[in-house]
Amino acid sequence: MEYPKTIKAIKVHQPFGDFYVCALTAKDIIDLSFSDPLRYDEDKNLKGSQRKLDEKGRVRSITSYINGNDTAFPNSIIVSANYNEKGLIEEDENLTWKFNPSGSDNIYEVIIPTPTKLAAIIDGQHRVNGFKEASIERQKEMELLVAIYFDLPNPYQAYLFATINYNQKPVDKSLALEQFGYFTEVTESKTWSPELLAVHLSKKLNTENDSPFFNHIKVAPQNDEFLLSKKPKEMDWLVSTATIVDGVLKLISTNPKEDSNELRRLNEKDRNRTKISRNDNTPLRRFYIEGNDLFVYKIIFNFFKVVDVEIFKPVTGQTSYIKKTIGIQALFVILKEILNRNLDTDKNISQEYFKSYIDRFKTIDFTDNFYTASGIGKSRIQNSILLALEFKNFEDIRNEDHIPEYRRLLERN
């Protein structure tokens, strides 16, 4: 395959989330994808997200079948694009897979810019490894059906995997539940990892009628064009679950995986987040450790409630970058900066308190062409707000050529 590679795909709508169906050769899938078996290491750390690979049994059997002359695999390999081998969403836009409408209904172009392994296998690892071990090289040029989800959060990958495989070969329930981020109702809150709490709060923000995020959070890619194409007519913005989960995590943990591992080292009856010993300087860390989830929720709720009233609603119907993924990401950074500076000395987390900050940047014109729907745009939004709040000085701006633009926007503000 030559890169960048563009392939045609059909967009499929389903309640769980939209995905794209296309054809890739077995060799391409081998090169682009990865899987990591779900397992405990010697320190009782949970690793990976897949059933352990059965190399002697299933893989060998599949390889033998592939080496035949009448091979057929009509069922799809399912992957989540834009996750790296560390299990994190890839942030380098030069590497991430993208999709664009091609002009026909439900026909899209999927762009794969580089051969970097950014396709986490949700279902089909044994088939992929069967092709990898095949002795007849021409079989690796066989086209296989691939279903691609974009930016699907890890807990949802695990849920989809378990759902698909439940009736074929049951997944160990205890391992599956540890990955089911939104099955928090079956576990005690004191045992929740940072990821579980973040997914729980994301659900709560999306389902409570008075929440500023009510019905604005979708299980969907972080790509704004995709999200906006799905929105109901009465809404002018949507954001992905991954965006909210990531924003919440940055307030409670610098290393959520290590926190999860520390919890899992404990016996089940002793498992309690109050026993996490790792030092962490995130502003809401101690409230997560203490189990004060309501306090964490109210801070996020109150901050974004004021944002909704003072910033989002006044620009309803307009294309404002503050209501796109990059804007929500930037606002979580601003919330973190406010809390880092004042939470230790001022426990006032009321909407009036946050309004005193938001009033200082609410009239910045985030529809301005200086902002773009990219990582650069996110940085520019953050810088504009930090300058307005006097959390940053013009001397701190790395690109001096942009200082006149910041001055222009702030003078209007």
C-alpha cells in the first residue's frame, strides 16, 4: 500500500454508533492493526483489551483454512481507528485516519496517511493472525471486509467486543465488567478507577435534563464534521464521549492507567480508591480519592452551565469554534487552570464564582478565522482565554507573529 491511502467506504448508522465498511487486503490489515490480550501480569495489573490469542488452536486452524484454494471470510474485521499501541487516542493529526464525504449518499473516503499502527482490533484478531502465519503469500493479498469505528473510547471497545462474542465464546465476566465503563451501576463507587468515574460523569452530564451537556454527548468520533452531521435540527453542537471523558480525567489523574493498576493489585474485598497512594497534582484529585464524586460533578456542571448561558447560547446557529471539539477541550483546560490557582484557598464552586472568570472572556469572537478546527485552533483558543484571564502574558506566546491577532481579538473582548 502506498501512503497516503484513500479507500471508499460505506457509512452505516446504528444506535451504538456509526461506522464505515470498506475492503482492505489482509496484508494491509496486518500492517496497520494491533491487538493486546486482556490479562493480569505478575503484579495483578490488568493489561490489554482482547481475549488471549489461541495460537495453537484457533490461529492454526484458521491458517490451515487460509492456505486452501476456496478461502472465504464474508464477516468483517472490526477496528477502532486512531488509537495507538499505548491505548491512547493519537493526537498527531499527521498520523490520524480521517473520513470525508465523497458526494454520494453514505459513500465516504477513508484517508490513511501513514503505515503507523493506529487500528485497534475489536474483533477478528485470530483471523488477522491466521493470515499473518499463512505460508501462501498471495493469500495475504486477499481483500477482507473491515468495519471501522473512529475514536471509540476503550470502555466501549470492550463492551462491543464482549457483546459480539458473548454467544460465540463467553468472555470472562469479571474481566469484561472491569472494562465496561458505563456498567458502573454493578460496581461499588469506591472501587471505581478514574476512567470509570469519568465515563459515569459523562453519562450523568448527558442524561440529566438541567445539565449543560444534556443530549449533547454522543458515542462518536471526535471529528467535528461527523458529529455535526448527526445532530438533531434543534441542536447546534455535539461533542464525543471521548472528549468529555478525557476532559474529566485531566482534572483527577495524570496517569489513570496506573491508578487502575494500583486498585487491581488489591484484593477485591479491600479495593477502595482511598488506598491509592500515587502522588498526583491534578486539582480534583483528592475529591476523587475521597469518593466525593458529587463535588467533582458540580464543579464541571456549574462551570459549563455558565459557559452555556454566557457563551454558547448567544451564538446559537453560528459556526463558533468554542462549541466544537477543540473548544470543549480548551474549556476543560481553562477550568483546570482556574481550579489550580484558587481551589486550595477558595472552595466556592458556585455558578456565580465561575461567572466572575467567564465574564472576562465571554465576548471573544470565537467565530473569527484566526481559530481553526485543529490542534492549532485549540491552542489559539486556550491562549486567548488565558490572556484574557491574565493567566498568561503576551511574552509567553511562542509565535510572536500571532501576538497582533491576539491583541485584536482581546481589544474587541
